[in-house]
Amino acid sequence: MAATTNKQLISWIDESAKLTQPDSVIWINGGEAQLAELRKQSVASGELIPLNQEKLPGCYLHRSAQNDVARVEDRTFICCPEEKDAGPTNNWKAPAEMRAQLETIFSGSMKGRVMYVIPYSMGPVGSPFAKYGIELTDSIYVVLSMAIMTRVGNSVLNAIGDTGDFIKGLHSKAELDPEKRYIAHFPQDNTIWSVNSGYGGNVLLGKKCFALRIASTLGRDENWMAEHMLILGIEAPNGEKRYIAAAFPSACGKTNLAMLIPPKVYADKGYKVWTVGDDIAWLRPGNDGRLYAVNPEYGFFGVAPGTNAKSNPNALASTARNTIFTNVVQNLDDNTVWWEGLDKNPPENALDWTGKPWNGKTAATVGAHPNSRFTAPAINCPCISDEFENPAGVPIDAIVFGGRRAKTAPLVYQSRDWAHGVFVGSIMGSETTAAATGAVGVVRRDPMAMLPFCGYNMGDYWQHWLDMEKSLTNPPKIFNVNWFRLDDEGHFIWPGFGDNFRVLEWMLRRVRNEAEANETALGYLPKPEDINLEDFEIDLAALTDLLSIDNALWKEEAKGIREFYGKFGAALPAKLAEQLETLENAL
């Protein structure tokens, strides 16, 4: 029985059920009794494996299909009416053509299964930032994961009321056929269709699909921004809190920065770091002319390998209860989990991520999939901010862009103004490492870390960034960082992790006009003596080298930027073309 009288919602669900033909329809109310019953069912079916409830209370292991372990960018489409609106960096198909193709795949896909109706909110229910969605799915794993990652239940239906103001998401595992796997977005009618996948990044439709691809389009139309950014708060010894939003491509330490623990020299003085979000930020102009941000999510969907008590103790602590682990090692001795990088004691009596016997001491293969995940409630995080649920969001003082560059980018620099900051974000990228196939050291551009997630033409997206300045009388300062500079022997010069706080502190001093800087072709660089090196392994000479700029390398970089910009043709904002000319002339 429907839990709402909303005619538009009921009509859409009836239409979807007619297409997919489930045996029954169950509405998710968000109550613990219903979720507990679904956990029980999923354990009985083998979809979830209960772990040691003394050591990991409320935790379960899930194994996805072996052909379904990551996002599929080549099968992700933006289906807007005009191809030019999707832009050169998105896959596009005409909406009518994609719908016809997917209707064939969805037809009867839920026969013999239950269709679950999940009402969910991105952002605190009732917040001016909040947007609501309904996901229809035939996967209990999706229901239980969405209940961790978003705010789920009847309160969302009450917030939607009788309006049509909700995002429509339809998902079916179907046959998990990779040849018929599609994630399609229809921004003109706020619809997402995902089929033949069970992997979180493709099927938890509130995450990248809604909170970035659809939301970036809504933000363009409604004068706000949906960004692939962490949000962290820094509390000074006097109790003052300042907030930073930061965007990094994958493998650049985003979650580690979001949950950073300050070095002892700072902690002893009373500095603290608070996590507001680790992955997505929705940003709106406030009445005071500042930019405010909320984390629209309710949980963390983190990469397990490499997470440990040294790299990110707060993330590890977040997984200690009520967490779903996906594609990690199951330690049969005590029914706990393990992954590469957790510690140096791999279990000998274990099952690998595919469920096969695995001995970590002798195995030639990894035990956990490199993209294995944990889905954990954000409230588990020891450093979760007390502003996490603030419906008004937090005021952002600084925006940080970063990438993985061996020689080119200095440790940190500040943009000259907002338009220059947009330029800095637009040229972001990382160099390929030996872990990826193909040539090493090739720059992969990932503007604002949004390349796979922008729901429309990225040239128009940059223009939207530029236009946002009109609504901000006190915009955040914009910075770029590079924790990954290498010495001539190929070793990282900067230690990273907690010591990144030293750079954040300089940024906030710049925000308060308390630190000087050297003006360069790139922007404002710190005076080396202005970065605190107290109790630190790096001396002033090494720091000076980290802050140096190689003009020859940057001339090559400028050529690469010009080539990348060429893809966007007339959609490239004139202001960014001017910024590139300014850089070339300064070099």
C-alpha cells in the first residue's frame, strides 16, 4: 500500500512496476524494525554475510559480481535533448533513443523479485539545501546502503508532499549483464535509470548520479553549485572555526584530508579538525554574500585498501559499527575483515573478495579488490563536525584544488582573484602513475575533479562558476596544492597526511590577511619562512625547493592547457582564454 497520496509519485511507480513487473512493491519507511527484517532476509539469501558482532557490531560483508566492481564511465550517459549541452567530455544519446533502448532491457527485469520504494533526502530534511529523491530498486543491498548513505523514510515523503519536485531513480540488477549495463541521466525531467549493475557507485543513485550529475544541472539553473569536494572545519585554540572545501581527483588523498589529524605541535596548542563531508559539497550564496556549504550525504562510501590506523585512523574508526564492507577479505579465524594496507599481518585462513580460499602469507594475488569499499554512517566518525546537520550549512573561507604532479606544481599557491581561481580549477589534473596502463607521467585533466560527474557541457559549467561571483560579495579565496612533488630519486619530498595542516594554516592566515606572499606567474606563493616548520622533518631549503616554479615546465603545461581548452570550442568562456594568455605572457 502506498505511503503517500502524491498522485504524480504513485503514477510514476505504477508505470515503472508495469515495465519491470515485480512480484510485489514494498515502501521503505526508514524504521529500524523494517531494516532489521531486510538484513535478516539478505543474510538468508547470502547477499550479506554477518561479521563478528562483538568486534564489528552491526557490520556485514557483501560480495558483488566479479564483472561489476567499479563505476563504468563508458556506459554512463547524459541524455539531454541537444548533444552540445552534454559537451565533449560526456557520453550522449538522445533521450527518446536511450529510453527505448533501456525500456527493452528493463522490461520484466524484476519478475520474481520485490520492488523497493526508497524515499531519500540529500541534505538534512527541511533544509533550504535539501533535495529529495525516490529510488526504485530490486536490490536489498541498495536499500540498506541508501539507509546509511542518505536520510531515508516517511519524513522525506512528508517533505515532498503532493508536488512533483523529486528526482526519479529506477534501478534493476536485471541479469548483471555487462554488455547491457547502463547508467543514464535525463536532466530535463530529473530522471536516472541504472540497469545491470549492483555496484554501489552505479546503483546508489543519490550519490554521483543525483548529488553531482543531476544536481550540477539544478545548480546551474537555480544559482548554486554541486561539487566533488570534501568540507572540513579548522578550530583554532581560541575556539574560532573556519571551513575549507577541497576538490581532488581520485588517489590524491581526499578522504585523508577530510579527516586530518593535526601534527602534535598544533594539537598541543589546541587546534582541531572537524569533518563535515568527505566527498560531495552543495554550495549556495548566503544573505551575507558568503558561500555556504552542506554535505548532502549521510555516510561515507570509502575505498578500503590503504585505509589504516596511520593513514586515516578516523576513517578506520568510522567502519567499526553498522558498516557494510564490499569485496574485502573475510578472515575466517575471527570472522572480521582485512584489506591490503590495513596492517602487515594478512590472515592465513581467509576468503578473498571473490569468496575463494586465500592465504595472505603465500598468495600471489591481492585478497581485497583494489576498489573494495566500506559504506559507513558519518556519525561514526570521531571527528564529525557538530555542524554536520546544520540546515544552513557552513561558511566557506577557502576553496582548494589539487592534483598529483611530480615536478610542475608547487606545494601551494593562491589565485589572484575569483576568475583566476576558476582558471586554476579548470586546469587541474594528475599525472598517470605506474599503477595505470599506458605511459607514465601523462597529464589527465580533471577540472574541479568533476570530469566524470558534470551533468552538462563543462565549458558552460566553468561559465557558471564565473557567474557565481556576482552573488558573492565575500567569496572564498581559492588555492591550489600539490602534496606529490618528487625529488630526483623519485621520492615524495612532502610527507603529507597530518602535516598538510601546515599548508592549511597558511591559507587561513591569508584569508585573515595575516600572511604575506610572493606574486608569481602562477599566483601568490608563500614566503618559505611563513610555513610553520616547527618539529618538522623538512628544512627551509627543501621547502624553498617545493615552492619553486620551473618556467620551462610551465610553458609545456600551457601548451597542454591550450590543447585541452580547444575541445570546448565556442563553449570555452572568454575569461578563461584570457587567463591562459595572461599565464603565457607572464612565463
